[in-house]
Amino acid sequence: MAPVNNFFQFDEDLNNIMGTFDYSNNLTRIGGLLKGKASSNLHNKLFYQVSTMVAGIGQMMCNKGYDMDDSSISTLITQLSNIMTQADMSIYSTTAQMMAAIASALGSYSTTSQMNTAIANAIKGLGGDNLSVAQVNALIAAGQIGVGIGQVWTSVTSARALGADFVNNSNKPIAVKISVASQNIGSFSIYTYINDVSLPPLTVYTPNAGFQAVADLIVPAGATYKFVAQPSSGSAPTLFAWWELR
């Protein structure tokens, strides 16, 4: 059964109701009721404002799946207690407390360990396919997830060559940047491959021999990668520099 809200606006048609400016300056509103004849349009405004706020809160809770009924004040208090305030946040002052709270809130992840497993699986799906859940959990705990964290740029030019396959044998993605020098006037293209899948090439026009172009890519953990440089004519370009962030 769909949740219900039985709190409604009073005078929702705005009949015989005092305007907001007059209400804000009304002496009875400011000083309270005195003996004498009551003003109907003043009270319509009072009941309208109060009921509008109550009805709005009730419908907001109803939209979130809570029954809002005036038949039981204890039940109503329980439903309203689902609204989180700053006072409720003090119990989440540490990472462990926050993770436990998130795990508790998500029914299928009833423990912090299960939540970490879910996070680990999500990370594995974003390029860490060769990592075990335990390895990803360890990296999360150590703050060692993501390109650039705990990595440094290193020149590996002497150990690399164009056209050859290499493997990212680390447990994290790496960044690779190369510089290729032309041997002719004309143009050449740099092709990049990840696990033998060709990415869109970079084509440059070379006004003189020795003109350099730079290409880079991110290599997932465990993936193979290579660069191939092909000229439009003449001699093949040569590798000038190869750096890796690992």
C-alpha cells in the first residue's frame, strides 16, 4: 500500500484571508489575543500558515515512503525521527563510524566488510580487474587508489621501443607519455594500443626533420600497451623520450 499523508492545508482556496504584509504588522499577531471579537481573516491566515508548513512536511515524508497520520502522536514522532539533523551526525565522527552507518543504511550491505567489498568491486570494474577484493580493500585502507597516488614520473626510454608490447605489471593504473621525432618533412601518425585495441591515432604535420610530437595514455593495471609511429612517407619516426608515472 502506498504511504499516505492526512495533513492538509486550512483554507487552501485562500478565502477571506489576511494578506502577508497586513499579517506581519497586525497587533494581535504581534501581541497575542485579547478579549473581544476575533478577526476571521486573521485567524484564517494563522491556520493557513501553520497548516501549510505541517502539510508540506507531511507530504515530504510521505514522498519518501513514510505514513503521516494524526491518529497516533507516538507513531508520528517515530516517523519524524527519520529526519536527520546536525545532532544526529555526532555519531559519525570517524571514518569507521560513517562506513558502518552507510553499511547499515543499505540493506544488502549489512556490515562494513560487505560495504568495502562492494566498493572494491566497483573499483575493479573501473580498471582494476586483476586485483582481488582483499587487495583493493588494502589499497582503500592505505589511501593508495588512483593514478598519481604513491607514484612518480620515471624515464624508461632506454627500456622501451616503438612497436613493442609492454605490460603494466603494477597493481594500479599508470600514465605513459612519449615524445617521437620525425625524420622527414611531411606528416606521421602515432597509434596507441591497450590490450591490442587501437585507440584513435594522433597525426601531426612536420615542417622539418626532428620535429617532435607528444602522445600519452592511461594504462589499466595488468594491461598491455604499445605505441606505433608511421610516417606518410620516408623514414619512420624515432623515439625521443618515454616517461611513465608508476
